[in-house]
Amino acid sequence: MDLDQPEASANPELEIVAKYQDLQIVGKPDDQIIKDAFNMCNEWAYQDQRWRPKLISIYQFSLYMVKEDEETLKTFKNYVMSFGFPESSNPGSWIDLPIFSEVFKDYCSKLGVSVEKFAQERKDAMISRIRNDNKIIKDVFNDCREWFGRDGQLIIKISDYKFCSYMENSVDNYDAIMNYLTSFDFPEEFTSTDWIDLPIFTKVFQCYCSKLGVSVEKFAQERKEATILRIQKEMEMKRIDMETRMSKERVKKAVMKLKNGE
């Protein structure tokens, strides 16, 4: 279905990308470069500041440091775990700046690259990932609109009901999603029946992925697979309903024949 895109009242991609592009790396001391990298990782991983801790999960750290595929992430996670964790950092789950710095320096040494060069590579990778994430979320937004517009209705913006119904997952049900959505302080003019446009959808989707501790790509794939299952379930229900009606019609005709002595 070819859907018109809603006008974006704001672009959540531009602000954070511009901030990262302006971040200077060349010529800084290694410790400052790594501190900036830690803050960048933290800000990217927890874009909703209400959920931003002073520590970073190993999963988010791994997403920041290496390519996003399960085997690479698993290998890097095990590598990070080998460093150990102080009691204050919730062993096995979270890392602070000192551990981040230790792992970052050791990994650069392992790769045979300078801290400056690797930090620049990570910065460029983050900018690319943010842009890619926004493309993925735009695709998910269209998937949501197409699902609710499957009867031919043109959906431009979606309601909170549609959003929460689409986002239900194995962790949070409809009510939990609604509570999270309504926790955002959106302007009053957005509180109409269909008020969630692409920028708002993007912001909430990104923040929700951070809250769950999963990548945008992974959660987006889960949502699209859920839509496929919904379609299959709907088609199966229609098939069963049709068979039921046909069966009742056959019974009705058989009864009529008996009454008529046929």
C-alpha cells in the first residue's frame, strides 16, 4: 500500500546526529576521548533521559563497540565479562566509566589501533546506525499504518489505541504500553484522536527499545513478524467463519429437504 507520509513537525534524527558530528576527537587526550565515547554511548542507548542510568548495560556497550550480529555481540560480551565488575556495578549487567575505559583501551590494543582512531570509527558508526534506525522505524510506522488501514482506509497518523495494540509484546501488555506512552510530556495539541505522527512514533519507539534493552532492528523485526502472525490469524478466523457459515447453510438445506420429503 502506498501511504502518504505525515509532515514531520520535528526530526529526532537531525538533532542527535548534528551533536555527534560536532563532537571533536582529534587532538584530545585518550581519557577525554573515552569519556566522550562513554557519554555518547549512554546518550544513544538511553535517549529517554528519565531512563538514563549512570551505568551502561553490557548489551548496549556491545552494540556500541561492535557490529550488530548475534555471534559478534556474544563474543564481545564474553570479552567484557572477563574483566570482572565491582559490587557497585551490579556484576554481570552494568559497567561504569572506569570499566568502560579499561575495556576500551584494551580492545584498541587488541585491534592494534589508537584510541583516537577507534573512537572516530565508533562515532561514524553511531551516526550511521542512528540514520539506519530511523529508516527502520519509518518502515515499522508504515507497517503499523498499513495494518490498521487494511480495510482500505488511509491512515496518516495513529491513535494511542493503535500504537499500544501494535506494540504489545511478551514483556509488556496493552496497559503497560499505554502507561509508558502517556508518561511522555507531549504538547496538548497532540492529544487528538489520531495524534501520533512519525516523529512522535520514532521518539517513543527508540526510547522503548532502550527501556527493554534491545536494538531497534531486533524489536522492529519482532513487531513486523507479529503483524504477519496477526494477518495469518485473521485469515484463519475468516476461513473458519466461512466454513462455519457454509456448514450451517448445508445443514439448513438438508433440513429443508427432509421437511419437503425429498
